[in-house]
Amino acid sequence: MSDVFEIESKTGKGFLNPPVGLAGWMVGLGTWGLALGILNIVGMAYPGDLKISWAGFLTVGLLGEGVVYNTAFHPLSDTFFLALCGTAAGIGFMALKESEAGFDGWLKALIYNDTWPALVSFDEGWARSMGAWCMMVGLVFYLSWGILYTGWVDPGVYSVFAALFTFGFALVNSSRYQDAPVPKE
């Protein structure tokens, strides 16, 4: 990570004040969920005339169909999903705002860190460079597929994106600990 903001494991004070690392994930996933919810209401989250019913989609069919042929607003499903994502993002935002570096420091750390320069340099090793490329290819694939085909919630697109991004994330983070001392027994 950058010198400006380091995600460290601090003990939170319950659900409303999560640790800094979890708060960052809550802001990211909550914001992503809000964007998907708005795209779904507008009718651009799934190709064609199909719309996501969040209750069925997130429970894999237990609470109804996940994809419906009705493009109308589903008040209960859409409102609950937007409220859930907004609450998660809000709690994460408040926790980051109260942290040492603040929300601005967290936002800067997403852009200014040692991962993205590894796209053009092998100075930190091949693992960090390959990990950065996997993360970038996954992000570009997901964004381009969503824009071109309105397939923002397509399980096939998620599987490609998730595999590339998590593998890249693991490579980047494993490269930080390759030369770590091994404790003797």
C-alpha cells in the first residue's frame, strides 16, 4: 500500500464502527451495489427486457425468480437492495472518515499505491506485475462487457472477473511477503 494510508487491523467497536480494512470493503461493495441497483431500475443491468429481482437473485431462487420479464420497478426488492447497499456504504464511509487518514486518504491509497506502477515495471518482481495485470484485465473486462452488452450481473462475466481479480490480488499481496523471515520452531 502507499505511505499515505495503510490498512491495518484495528479492533472495531461493533457493527457500526468496523475495522478500517472492512470499512474499505464495505464502501467499495456498497457503492458497487448502489450502482447495480440504479442500473437495474433503469433497465440496464441485464440484457434485453429482463430485470433482476434481488430477492430471488441473491438467494439463488429461494425467494422467487432471480430474473424476471417485467421491466417495472419492484418496490420491495429494489428498495431493500438499495437500502442494504446504501447502509453498508454509509457505515464504511463513516468508519473511514473517523480513521487516522480519513476517507480522502483511503481514496488516494486506491490510486497511489505500489500495485499500479507494477503494470509497467518489474522492479518489485514478476508476481506483483502479473498480479497487477490480472487485476487490470479483470476490471477492464467487467466494465467493457457491462457497457457493451449491459451484462452487469451476468454470472459468466462475474466468474471471469472474480477469477482474474482475486488471483491478481493474491499475487500482488503474496509478493509483499516472499522474503519475510520464517519463524524457527
